[in-house]
Amino acid sequence: MRSNWNDAPGGFHPASAPDYLPREQLRAVQLQRLQATVKRAYEGQKLFRQRMDERKLTPAHVKRLEDVAQLPFMVKTDLRDTYPFGLFASPMEEVVRLHASSGTTGKPIVVAYTAADVEVWKEVMIRAFAACGVSRADVIQNAYGYGLFTGGLGAHYGAEALGATVIPISGGNTERQLMVMADFGVTVICSTPSYFLHLLERAKEAKLDFGRLRVGIFGAEPWSDAMRLRIQQESGIRAHDIYGLSEIIGPGVGSECHRQDGLHLFEDHFLPEIVDPQTGQVLPDGTEGELVLTTLSKQAMPMIRYRTRDVTSLNPEPCACGRTIRRIRRISRRSDDMFIIRGVNVFPSQVETALLQVEGTLPHYQIVLTREKGLDNMEVQVEVTPEIFSDKVRALEALHARLEDALEQVLGIRVMATLVEPRSLARSEGKAKRVIDNRKM
Ligand code: DLL
């Protein structure tokens, strides 16, 4: 018999206890963990130590939680510059898992976990599931991609540790997803919101309904309240937002509760700040800015003041659900030019890296994003050199194939490339406008 410890919305799972700590107690835990993390990073990460030394700081300078604001930032390019293992603070024998995510150019960024890190990851995922009213009685279809992406295994380990039944179906193969959902009595789905929209479209076409499905745990890309409304109305499920990023742990940095009014950050493991994206100055609660996160318990790869580039604000108001951990507003946009297509992060600079590898193309390109039947598409329009353009069709076709291969190699997804006439793409006077986002919602 399965117990019903959290069948009620917002029900309590034992692992969720830190969500309800009195603020002062939480701050004491945070300070103690911050001090230990800064010490670990100082001793184990050359780059962090150098930056601390330049500022004449040592771990002993962190006496209060607010002292975090004196510490140097970490940014995505730091992971690129130390690729692959330069930020590991644990010896390789203690690292049990590696994941990777898009970098800004040709190489991905690599992140590492010790066994203890995996335990923390499971714990925050249990807390995220419980906050969305998911319990061990649920059957979870995990349609996040398995592999180097953190979504698949992150949700999998959490769901299994929760005691739920996990179906590790991974992304793609829509017909099979719909069949499994109906035949296996699925009650919860984990996927990107755009992929769920696609499932919704296909189910409608095939005149299928979603059977016992009642909850969706959607994240890994921005989505709006309008999209939530549409999903909930058309499918009859409750759609929850979950947030995370590889550099910090993966999914499970924060999650909505059943109130659906902002994402609770698991603050005992991740210390949030909001800064001005231009100046890096810390902004007061309630002000919109860039989210900066410091890991408080990560061993293999501690991150001090990591600039997520995600734009949001911190809400210190107590939530009606009773959790004392603060909430962030849903991520509205990024402060850099990264966009997310089918759950994969893409930087225009990666596209450039790919184009540079293919002779016969010019540095003029444009990225067009569209959404068709809930599925995101990305097209890269590339001007070709006049010599190539006047040449035979065969040369063009070969170039086209080389281009799509190079893009796939760098981005990790197959996208459409279109060769266009020389001088046909608009030139802008200031910063080039590379991304044209025609997706709706
Ligand atoms: O997307 C981890 C994840 C997997 C989160 C599954 C949620 C569910 P990355 O591939 O490193 O990790 O991408 C991280 O994706 O900095 C945001 O820009 C964006 N992102 C993630 N979740 C959300 C969300 C995973 N709920 C980057 N809303 C982040 C908006 C999100 N953007």
C-alpha cells in the first residue's frame, strides 16, 4: 500500500522541511554553508582564488551573509576558459557524474557532481515535485531529454527518490509519448512547455485525450502565463513552472508551489541575489534584474555569485502555502542573446562558429525562429559568396549540406539552413539584429 503523505495540494514530504524553516534559522544555515563553500572554492578553484587575491580577500572576510556582495562574480565564459575540468574542486575519483550544456562557441561547458551533490539534487527535486502536489502515488512520464542535458536524469533521480513510478521516455517520438501516456496511466508529465504544446496539438488531431494526466512540470525554457492558461484549459491539467541551470545543479533550483504565484528558490542550497545587469550592483528585493546564484552545498563545482543572465525579481512576501523560502517571478527574458529552441540553449555566437567552419559563406546571417503546431523551428539564413552563387547548383547543395552538418555539430540539434543571395539580408547600423523571433506566446 502506498501512503498518502502528500496527496493534498502542497502536502508535506519529509524532505521539504527546509522549505518551512523560520527565516533566522534559514539565514544561519546559509551563512554557515556560504563560509564553507567560499573556503572550498578558494582552496580548490585557481580562478576564484586569483580573483579573491586580486581583491585582497580571503574566506575569513565572509562574516555575514551580506558579505557575499564583496565576492567576485563567475560568468559562463569562465567555464569556457577553464574547459573542461578547470573549475572542479574535487578530485576526479570523487566525481560520479558529468553533464554538459551549450557554451558560447564551439565547445560545451562541463559540470560535475560528487555522490553528495547527486543527493542534494535528488532532495531539491523531491521538494519541487512535492510543492507541485506530486507524490509517490504518481506515474511520471519524464519527457526531458536524457543524456548530457540535466533535465532527464535530474528529474528521473528526483522522481525515483520521491518513490513515484518513473517512465524514462526522454524527448521526441510524439506518437509513442501519447500511447504511453494513455496506456500506462500517466498522471504527471515532465517536459518543456513547448513540447507539451506539441503533444497537445497532436492529441487533438488524433482525437485522443490525456487520460489520467493531472499535472505538468514544465521548464528549461521561458513560457508565459498566457501559455499556462492555454495548456490548462485545453488539457485540463495543472501546469507548473520549474527552474534550474546546469551551472548551479540542473532542474530543481526553484519551483512553483500549488499557488502558482512565483517560483520558490531552494535557498538553503542556492543563495540568490538580484543585480543590475549593466553595473553588477545588488538591487533591493522586488526590483527586476539579473539573478545571481551562489551554491551553498555543491562540492564538485561550487559556484560563487554565478551570473545566470536570467532576468527576474525576488519576492520576500510570505507565500500562502506556508513556505518561508523566497520566490522569484517567472523568468521573463535573458540579459544576453541566448535563446532556447526545443530545450537546447543556443547562442548566436555558436552559429557564427559553425559558419566560420564552412568556406563559401559570408559573415552575414540571420536566425529566424518560428513555431508550428507547438514545435519550435530555427532557420539560419546565410549569404553565400558571389563565386559560389554563380556556380552550379551542385556546389550549392554541397555547401548547404556542409552548413547544416556544421550547425548540428556545434548546436547539438538539426536546424534548417537557407542560402540567400549576396547582399539580400538587411544590414543594421548599430548592433546587428541576428535573431528574428516569430514564435507566438
Ligand atoms: O534547462 C535545466 C532544467 C531542466 C530546468 C529541466 C528545468 C527543467 P540548462 O540547459 O543549463 O539547464 O539551461 C538553463 O534555461 O539559465 C534559463 O535561461 C532557462 N530556463 C530553465 N528553466 C526555465 C524556466 C536547464 N522555468 C537556462 N523558465 C536558464 C524560463 C528557464 N527559463
